[in-house]
Amino acid sequence: MPRLSDPRYAPNCHILVDGHRVPARAGESVTSALLAADRPIIVRSSKYHRPRGPFCLSSSCGSCLVRVDGEPNMRACETPCREGLRIETQNAVGGATHDLLGVIDLLSPRGMDHHHLATWSQIANRVAVTASRQLTGLGHLPDAAETLAPAKRPPVVPEDFDALVVGAGPSGLGAAEALCRAGRRVLLVDQERAAGGRLRCRYALRGDPHLGWVEEVATAIRARGGELATRTAAIGLWRAGRGFLSALAPRGSSGALRQIRARRVVVASGSWAQPPLFPGNDLPGIYGARGLLAALAEDGVLPGRRAAVLGEGSEAEGAARLLASAGIEVEPVTGEVASARGGRRLAALDLADGRRIRCDVLATVTPRMPAAELARELGAPLELNPETGAFRVRPAADGAIAPGAFAAGEVCGPCSAAEAAEAGRVAGGAASHD
């Protein structure tokens, strides 16, 4: 599909996808470039070779694994485009778009138990199992032999900060803002390519006050000797003496790990998009709404011609408005979805009441999973949210989850962006005290 007709979104480079040149914008994700080029199929499922496309568009699922410059199993949504970048789709013969092995799915409509293939003969069973193993998997070994052995890297030098804030969404920004006001040196990290979290979908609106706030917080962090590190994931968080130790890893590259020491920690890790539960929910064209709107706002990606929005509340209404403002025909889903229909991509939704919605895009604003992994490492108390069926962090009134550690935002359960920002300010204010 074409992009928004704005000079900001004009392609300025090309990437190679299975040998074909695809226009792209330098720095945008590979998934954005592929969706803008109307290539929603990025990979094939490991067993049946069903078509798969990106879902979350925000580094939390495994639906966009590709081979990047000879290195397998890289997330396309984390890989920035540049001139000549070489992308190969995996687990497919002839490329993911026209995978010849897709016939496996057609020949096994009722599923396949590969453990019982050709069990009438030991020899035949060995041949069948060997063949099935060759037809499945997640790519081949890297092209370069040196990537198979641990690289010799210089010793990691610990970096010290007054506070580490994990997650640069509304709650993380609020926490960093409060810490900066108290004169603290802050490291704010986020695995996405830009700060803002759910606010990023609003960037297409020129002069948006939310964008100004993100820039103000980033400026305040740098003015106090701190750092805003995007495309960086906190992969571990541990207590060390009177402070905390964390390991940070760059996303979408093979850069070196960073060792961070901080006296205080605020976990504002947000939540993960969850796929809806109905038959056909794995078809290309079904996306988490936040990632989809960020791709629309930042890269001008028009993912389809007719979109359905699944969900209720103000966020679902906002998603529908933003998609409609881009010229996409939008229909909200009212009622329970019985199944999704389509072959190579989504074509329609069948509702439980017998209605059918024709669409090639489904933006899901369904309950999200709190990203509580890091908080759990610190021993944070958890509780089951019966409304979402997920465990959330249960902090004290000031956000405390352990001595010197705090949590705020959607990691503690569903909340609006304004509520998340205020909770972050409360947690950041509490963390600023020695």
C-alpha cells in the first residue's frame, strides 16, 4: 500500500528482500518498509508453513523473525533500514511470499502429529522424521563462521547513575521528569526506537503537546548529565549492595552489553500486546493497534484499505479516528468475533451473530499483558487481574515494590496515559529521596 502523501515519509534508500529491491526510509524498521511495499507476509510458521506477518510491531512477539545480512532470527521490527541491507525470509522455499512448502498446510487440514508419521515401519518412520525436521525450524546457521564463537570483547566498564528508569512511555517519562526536578542523574531506557510509548501514535499531528513533553523530558535528562537510551533493552535487574545492577543490550544490532549501577530503580516497562483468541488469529493483517499506529504516524505506513478495530473504550475510539484520518475506511467490531477468514492475508471477520465484516486490517485494542518480568526479579508483589486474566505488579501508594525499587504505569494494570504519567511522577518523586 502507498504511504501517506507527506514528504517526511518519502523513501530515500532501498533494502534487498529475498533478492528484490524494496524502497525504504533510512532508520525505519524493516517491518514498516515491507508493509508500505504491500508485503505483509514476512515469515512462515515452523511446522505447517502458514503465512505469518508482524503482529505487535514493537519487539514483544516472534512473528517477524528474518535473516539480516547473514544473521538468522533477527526481529524485523527492531532492524533499522539502510541502503543495501540484505533481508532473507526464513523457513520457506522460494521466499515467504511464495513458499512452495505451503502445500503442507493444504495437505493437513486436520493437523499433523509428526511423532506418529509412518510408524508402520521403523525405517519409514526415521525417513519421515528426518524429512519433517528438514522442513521445519527457525532458519540456518549464520553465514560468517566467526559469529559462531564468542567474540573477544574488552572488559565492560560499570556505569553509575542516580536512578535507572526502565521504559520511556508515559509512566517512565513522568518518573524521569520527577527525578530530574530533584536534581538526579537519570538513565531512561526503552527498547523501542523512540521514546513516548503509546504517545508515539500521535506524532503525525503537528504541534501535538505530547511530543513537546517527550522532548522536554529528554532535554532535562541530558542537562543533568543523564541519558535517554532508545533501542536498548534491560535484560536483567538485580539488587547489588545498597543499589541495583542491570544489564542493557542494544536491540537490532550486535553492539556490546552495558553494565549499569543505580541507587534507585523505577520499573515502567508497560505491557505487551496479546493476539485475540479466535480461529484464524494468525493471519497476516492482524496487528496490535499501538504498534500499527506508531508505524502510521512515524513512517506513514498505510497497512490496508479497510480496517476493523477490535476493542472498547477511549483507546479503541482513538485508534479508529487516527486510521480514518489517514484515509482508511474503518469499522468498529461490535460483538464477538467467531473467526477470521483469508488465505495469504486477512480478508474478513465472521462475528458470532452471523454478520461478516470485510477488512484487510484488524487493529486490536484488547487487554494487554503487564510486562512484569523485571519487577518480579526484584521480588515485587503480584496479583491476578480477573478482568484481563494476567498478573500485574501491586505497588505501595508511592509505587514502592521493594526497598529502593518502584513501579508505575501499565505494569501495575490497565490505565490511561494521563494516569500512567501521574503514577510515574509519584514513583519518581519517591525514588528521588535518599
